[in-house]
Amino acid sequence: MASAPHTLPPEEWLPFLWGGEEVSPFTSGEQLEQFAQQVVTLWNEYRPALLDGEWQWPEACQLSEEEIVTEETKQFCEGMLQGWQLARDDWETLMPEESEDNALLGGVLLSLSMLFDPETSMATLQAQGIQGLEQFAEIYAAMPMMLCGITQKGAILAQEL
């Protein structure tokens, strides 16, 4: 959500945080409020960092020798991909399929997908004769720059509308 070209109202994204259900899993309004406040705090931290080109992976998101990437990295990438789905119409309007910008967006989404499901990605690369382990390190290292760049580009294009 922090990388989306337009600010999304909470009623659009909040249900997606618990699987798209209309009813939250919380037993009290206080729990929901605390949860929402944590999300807003992250947004308030990540959005300016993305726009300023200073965003970095959260500390728990790392590469892993056993799993290629940590479970936290997979979860982060899954959340990014889900957030893209929420803002998909905005992205497709700003970066139409035949545009150069769409290729940039596609590269970011492909990279996130590879980090989200490295086992499948690795099998696909190996089937094509590519030893892909070093690819994941490169993608992981480039992700902060890619996310900052796509966020900045989306924000610029949204302002031009």
C-alpha cells in the first residue's frame, strides 16, 4: 500500500489484511484499533522512505542458505503482491500494457514473485539451464532500489493526471 501510486482508503484495504473477509478476526474494537495503528505506523515509515529512495528491507527479511530466503521475506513479498492487486487498476491506468513503464512494473512484480516462491523459480531456472541461486542474491539486493523506483515513478505519473 505504501508503494501504491494513490493513497488507498482503509475500507478498501483493511479486509484484505485478514483474507478479504468483511468481518475482522478481532474480538474487540480495541484489538482492531491497535492492529490498524500498527499498519498506519508502517505506512508512515515506509511511504516517505520509498519516495525518498531510502527504503531498506525490514531486518527480519533476509536471504537464507537453507530456504533461499527467510519466511519473513516470503511473507513480505506476498504482502507486496497482494497490495499490487489492490491497486492494480491504478497501476494499469498509469502504466498501460504497451508502455515502457509497464515493463519496469513487470520486472518488479516478477522479482517479488521469484522471492515469494523461490523453490518454483529455482526449478524453472534450472529447467532452462540457469543456475539461479546467485540470481536471488542479486534480486534481493536490488529490491530496495526497484521498490523505491517504482513508487517514485507511480507517484510522478499519478501527479501528472
